[in-house]
Amino acid sequence: MRCRLPGGASDTSKLWNLLKSGRSGQCEIPKSRFNADAFFNKDPDFPGSIHSTGGYFIEDDVRLFENAVFGINNLEASYMDAQQRQLLEVVFECFETAGATIQNLSGTNVGCYVANFTTDFVTMQAKGPESFHRYSATGFGPTILANRISHVFNLKGPSFVMDTACSSSLYALHTACQGLRLQECDAAVVAGANLVQSPESYIAMVKAGVLSASSTSHTFDSSADGYGRGEGIGALYLKRLSDAIRENDPIRGVIRGTAVNRQVVQLHR
């Protein structure tokens, strides 16, 4: 898994250092995304406004992408959601860290379970439908976040995107574990992507009353007044433990168990 932090950090060790030192990755909304100041109003009920202009953001230019590495031409790359671009790079690094070569992965029964619930890029592109291109549908379709990974790396297992809002990544992990238990795949990529690229979803969340006016997440604290939005791109490569041991794979951790909420509905006649 690669973690990107404010200041251009791009390795996991820097994340651990951030946590151990008790520092925060909080910052203002990067100017490269949209002009947050133009939408700011202290009154959250003011139409079309946001009362929070900060959060936890990747300060690198998320549009940068080495498309030639993945066999994608320049024109197609220009129509791709930044989340697709970042996912491809992070999954590549994930395989690299796991010691799995691209050549050995190609054509194998590896599943791809991606979590995402932000559709900012679709919203941005829909403002100018007259400029849609033959690459547009595959560039901004949420489903393609997983399918793009499977296609580029030629993975033949299940491939889909899960959206359960803030719990999407945990649901994707659970579903991947179930797929491994049921022999639906021999290995699995579990990835998550969340990038803030347009103001519309920000405005909607402010109106819903879930965002902190101070742009801060005071988790499990009495001072909590909502949450500060955060960005991240992450990926895990999973195998059944017995397979990983047999194949002498580097094992970073063991998942002891997963579960999802269950609701019992009683029907009254």
C-alpha cells in the first residue's frame, strides 16, 4: 500500500512517522482542484456554499500519470479520471512490494475489488457533454475503476466497484476475503480511491450537516462537529494464508476475520 501525504511524501514509513509523532496531515483544499474561497460562506444554509475549506488532501498533482508504462496512449489518458490513474500506479507498487511480477500475474485468476463513492470527475465532465469523446465513458465510469486495473494487468478474476459510502473499503475487503474462501479467485487486489475534484459533492455534504466547520475530524471526541474530508489511494494484495506460505510470499499481515452488518426483517401477516 502506498500512502501519499502533504508535502509530497509517498511511502508508508512516512505515514507511520506522522502517526507516531502525533502530527496531522490537515491542509487547505489545494488550489489545483477548485477555488474553494469562491464557494465559502460561514452560513452552511447559504445556497451553493461550503463552510469548510480544508481537510486532509494529497498535495501532489493527482493528474500526473506515466501512461506509457501501462500501454495507454496520450489521448485516452487525457480522458481518464485521476482516480483511475492513481489506482493503476498504486496497484503496480502494491504488486511490486508483494514480489508479484506483472508477467506472472497476467492471465491469472486474480480478483479486483475497488471501493469508491466519489463521482466528482463525472460531474465535471457532464458540464460539457458536447465535448464527450469515445474515451469518455471508459474515462469517467465508476465501474471502470476496477475494470481498468483488471484490463491493464490482464487479471481474470472478479472485477467490480463497491459503494457503501464511508465503509466501502471495508466492504471491499470483506468481499475479497469471501471470494478467496469460496475459491472464486486465487488472489485478490483490494483497493480504494477517494479524490476531491469538484465542489458539488462538497456542497451536498455541507447541506447534509456531516462536515466539520473547522475541517477537522475529532474522532470519538465530545468536541466532534462533523468530519474533515480526506483523500487517499490504497491497495492490498491478498492470498489465502496457506497459498502465501507455500509460495514463500512476503506476508505483511494476516486477516483474522471480517464481517458486515446483518439486518433481520420480520414479516407480519
